[in-house]
Amino acid sequence: MYAVGYGHSTQDKGTTNDAAFWFLLQGSISQFFATGYMIIPLLGVAKVRRWVWLPPALIAMIFTALAVPLYLFVPKKWSALCMILGNAVQAFLSFQLALAG
């Protein structure tokens, strides 16, 4: 679906007047905190080593935080890619949490 959206996307930068910006901001904040909430249970699990989940958690948070300024300064499709990558890494963390339980 990203490829189809990418193909139909314009080269325009987003603005804070776009409704999509505010939905992106809402989604980014939710995803950022959800990643943080996943880290809390992993801190106390000795079975899953930190090097397995800490770098991906930081990467997910970076991608999620980076999506908002990218929306404003480069074509919007790059912001969407950052959110997809952040979601994918967050899914990996969910998998690690499920394996630890």
C-alpha cells in the first residue's frame, strides 16, 4: 500500500494547516509512548538481553519522532515511510515481549 501511496503522492511539503499533520502528530505521540510502555516490562526480564531490544526501541522512537519534522520540510511521503519503519520496529519489540512471556 505504501508503494501505491508513494506513486500517487505529490512532491509537496506538508504544513501545520493540513489535517493530516495533526493526525500524524497524534499517531506519532501514541506510537512513541506505546514503544516506551513496551520497554518497561522488558527491563525486568533477564531472559531477553538488552542488546536485543534496546537498539530497536531507540530506532523506533527516532523514526517516530523524525516523521513529524519530515512532514514539514521534505515531501510528505518520507514522513509516511518513517512511520511505517517505526511501526515495523515496534512490531518486532512486541514479538520480543511475547517471546519473553
